[in-house]
Amino acid sequence: MFAEIPPDKLAYALPLLILPILPNLWGIVHVYRREFPTPEERAAWLVTLIVLPVIGGLMYMLLGARRAMKKT
């Protein structure tokens, strides 16, 4: 698939391919560095982020990040 893309066009295509996964990577790091009210909630967010990469990242940004607390 990528072999068909000319090298000069690939430089433009890579950021577009990487962009959707950034919220997911941020979510995984955020869950790792924060505490949640229960360990089950933390585990549920990690599973969601891993199983549903793009959608899980967006869901975490909208719903889960507010529930996380800073580690003490």
C-alpha cells in the first residue's frame, strides 16, 4: 500500500496517518500517570484505549480525563 505512494507524497501522508492515534497515546500516558476513584475504572479505561484506539482516545478525552486525579 505505502509502496505505491511516491516518496515526496509520503511526507504529506504520514502526519495524516499518525494524527488520529495521538489522542489514544495521550490517553494511555494520562491513565498511567493519574489515579482514579477505583482500580476497576482505571482498568476499564486502559482496555477501552487499547481495544478501540481512535474512538477510545476521543471518549477518554471527553469523559474520562475529568475523573482522573493527580497522583500524590
